[in-house]
Amino acid sequence: MTSPQPPFDARPLTDAVDPAAVRAFAAELRSRPTGGVTASTVIGIVAAAIFAVVMLPLLVGVTLSLASFGDSPAAAAIPLVLIVLLLAAVGVMIWLGVRNAQARRYRLHSFAQANGMTYETKVADPPLPGMIFHLGRARQSTDLIRGTRPRFVEFGNYQYTVQSGKNSTTYRWGYVAVKLDVPLPNIVLDATGNNGFGSNLPASFQRSQRLSLEGDFDRHFTLYCPEGYERDALYLFTPDIMARFIDNAAELDVEIVDDWLFLYTQRKVSTLDPATWAWLFGTVGALLTKFDQWTRWRDERLVAETGSLASAPAPTPSLPFAPPAGLLTPPPGVAPQGRRLKRGGTWVPVVIVIAVIGFWIVSRLY
């Protein structure tokens, strides 16, 4: 018998924390093997950089200015006092930054435990098949909270860096990854409510793969599915499932790829905000109750590709019966043509280039 899921408990996110427990958890994290730089190290590097770039030149300038007032003992002692005060200020900044980072991780860890889940500080280059997980460099997920009941779910913050010439841009996402029972066709729901000047997704898809669904679904999402899989998409997105996505995930982009479902947002998912967690838990809970319907989906294209029909024994006088029905059922999986959507070029850069050229022409004429 499956034990009941504990009720949602957000108190560890806001309750006062025991400093001794925070230090003990920080020591435990330091003892774990890690493949990257810790948050405390980053805080120290940033503080040292601020001191070297801002504080030190300021200190030198003040010292030279004071030196021009004379050689009295009081004037000579002022630079030394300033150095001590600035070093003390930097030390306090580092200490506060480290303490706040440790308390934040401890709160998330306690929140995960209170809700029957686990907490992981960071995973470098997470092995997930979603569209955001194979872009750029320095890819990492942070503050991961995972659960396994009734199925595996992972909440995390994610970032990657894209280099463009001498400049680089870091993109940040929040995501929810849900493990499905069977592989499904690559389907993307581009939420219209979070788009600005065009889609906010890091990939574009050929318009021939757009599928219009009934009701108000198209007002909330643009659905893309591989060509030839329109009937399969309609099988998966029945009216009741469409209603769940509209009511609970209208501000989230959705991707189904392999045996995963991803919810994407350009804000932090793993946070100390109880309202964010209540929204995400409610969204995932509402969708999970419908995923069992997808378990029965099979790709009929795999019947011919795997040779199930061809290998089925034909009726003969010695075997006067039809092939077993199981041989006619496709195995779980997706045929190659349905595993990934075809990417398309984005029109936004083209529009920007045309606008710049037009502005230049107009400015030259007038």
C-alpha cells in the first residue's frame, strides 16, 4: 500500500532558523564532492573584486588628498584608520553574504524534507533532453528539489552562457521536470501569456508543425507537433487535459520530449517564496492526475519499423490460428520522425536588421 503524500508545508521557508543547524548543514555540504565553485567562494571573489576595483583606488585617492594637508601625526594616522575600516566593511559583506547563502540553502533543504522530497545544491550540465539544456556553455542547475511520489519530479533553477564575439550573455530559467511512463512525440506548448515581441523560447519551430486545437486552447498556447503526428497530439490533448493546462499552466511553456515533460519559466522556480511553491505544487498536482491517460499511447509507426507484423507467423495447416494479439501492438517508444520537432529560423533578428537599415536610410534622406 502506498503511503500518503505529506501535505504542503511552506513553514521552513519563512520560519526562524537555528544558526547551529545552519552551520552543521553547511559543513555537511562542504564535505560532499562537488564539481564546481561554491556560493561562498563566489561571494568571496565578488567582494574581493569590489575591493580591488572600487575601494582600493578610492582609498589611494583619499590618502593622497589627506597627505597634502601636512605631516602631523593625526593626518598620518587617518589613512591607516581608513584601511582598517574598509577591510572591516569588506569582511562584514563577505560574512553576511556567506551566512545568507547558507541560511537559504538550509531553508530549501528543510522545506524539501518537510514535503517528502530531497535537496541538491547544484548539478553541472544536467543530462536532461529539454530544449534549454543543450545551449551555450557553463550549464548548471541549482537549488534542485526532487520528489519521487507518485512519480519523479524535479524543481530547479538553470542557467547557461552564450558567447557572441567578445560579449557573453547568461540566460536564466526555472523549470519543472516530470518523468513520464512512456516516450511521447516531441510536443511544445508555447504559452502566449509570457511572450513579448515574439516567443520567449530559445528555439523556433517550423510553422508547418503548428496544430490548432478546439475551444480556447489556441488563445493560451501555440502547439507544435511533428508533421504526421496531429492525430496523436489530439489523442494526448483531450478536452479535459487541455482544460488542466489552461487553468494551471497558462503562464508556463511546456515541452514533451522522450519520456519527460518540462515546464519552463524565466523566473526562479526554487525560491524562498511560499506563494511560488504553492502555485507550482498546485500546477504539478493538477497535471499528474491526467498523465496516466498518456501511458496507453503507442506509436503505430513502430509496428512496421520493428518488423512485428512481418515476423508474425502466418496461419498454416499445422498452426490454424491467428498471430497473438500482442505481436500487433507497438512497443513503447516513438518513431524517429516524431522524436524531435524541426527547428525553424527566427524572424526577430531579420525585423531588427530591416528596421536599422530603414532608420539609416531615412536619416540620410532628411
